[in-house]
Amino acid sequence: MSEPTVHYETDGPVATLTLDAPPANCYSHGLMRSLDEAILRARFDDEVEVIVITGAGHRFFCAGADIAMLSSVTPRFKYYFCLHANETLSRLEHTDKLVIAAINGHCVGGGFEVAMACDLRVARKGAGTWGLPEVKLGVLPGTGGTQRLARLVGHQKALRWMVEGKTAPLEEAEAEGVVDRILDASPEDFLGDVLTYAKSLCTPRTASMAVGHIKRAVQTGGGLPLEQGLALERELQAKLFASDDATEGLNAYVEKRNARFSGS
């Protein structure tokens, strides 16, 4: 059996990071380090505008942390394992490129926490289940789940789902506002459809610099008092007004033509 890893591939302006840890793409410390390295690689790649994260195979996006591993290590190791996982997902959020979770199968526990750290979540119809059942193991969702789910759906729903260890079909996750889009695609076609969607959010059709600044305004500004968040928004807008893309977008609107953005 091959060593668990994260495969890194690019297709034009889109980088795909594939979690590969058979049979359920559960993450160990080694796999999380591989994901961390892949995130940094995509961040430093000037050609990459959108990052897609998915799971190997067709059954699992990610079933969370490797429970067998966690049951065999010390509490100290468990703490640092969770700390590094949190740092990795925070790095994903702080990367000023759009990140899409391509949820191709079951997405539970820590796998759902990975998906929530992405900016958009696109799932395949009928692909599997989602949820945070950690309470059934006597622990809490420790890779950002308690914080990100509450921010997505509100404290009351998040609390109920986590204390009940709720799992449900991905279609319900869309209805609850946790998954952004369900694609009716075959397992073989799903990732290609997600990549097509991802490319529609890249230059020349979409201003990638504006996308990155929107992400920063939302991710950073969301944790600030309103006045400070508005100040950040103004600062980012001023930078965009000075960009080539803003000039192109405004001129294209006046001239009644489609804009062609360069990302600069």
C-alpha cells in the first residue's frame, strides 16, 4: 500500500490537491503535513488562481482523523497533532486564492472540518454523508469544527448537531447552507465538472485579484468589530481601484463589452 499523501496537479490556473490515504482518506500527521506543503506550493505558484481539494477514489472525500493512530499516541502528541492541523487549515483560509472543496464522497468528522475551511463546498449528488460525530468518541471536533460550523449555520444549530453527533446526506447539507452546490454528475465526471466551474472563476473571465481581496475582507474582517472591518474593506478597495483589472472592468462596462481580466 502506498504511503498516504496529497497529490498536487495543475490544470491551467487551477491547482488540485487530492487527499490519498486508502481506504477512507483519513488524515494522519504525515498526511496533514503533506497537505500543508501542497497549500504553500499553491500559494507561491503565481500561475494558480483557484485551489480545489478533493479525495482520491469515489467513496470518500475524507472520513476525518486516523482514529487508530490517535488511539495509540500520547496526549501530548494528540495536542500537537490538532494544533498543526488547525494551523494548516488556517493557512488555507489565509491564502488569498479561492479554495473549493470538491466533495466526492463521505465527508465527516475532520474531513468535514477540512471542507469548512475551504471557501466554497461543491458536492456530488448522492455522494455520501456529512457531519461531526466526534461526541460519540468522547471528544469534540478539534480541527476548527466547533468554530466554523457555528459561523456557517449559527450557534444553536451547530451546537445541536455536534452534541447529537448528527450525520446526514449531503443534500441536507446544501439545504442547511453548509454545502454551496450539488452537482448531478457521475463519479467519473464530477471532478472535471468542478474544474470547469473553478476555471470560470479565473482570469480572463473573473478578476482573480478582486476575488482574493474579497476573501481577505470576509475572512479577516469577519473577526473584527464593524468599524475596523469597514476600514479593511476600504483599504482593499483602494488597492483594487489602482489595479489594471479595475480599469479594464470599468472601461468594459462603459464600452458595453465583456471584460478580459489579467489578474493585475
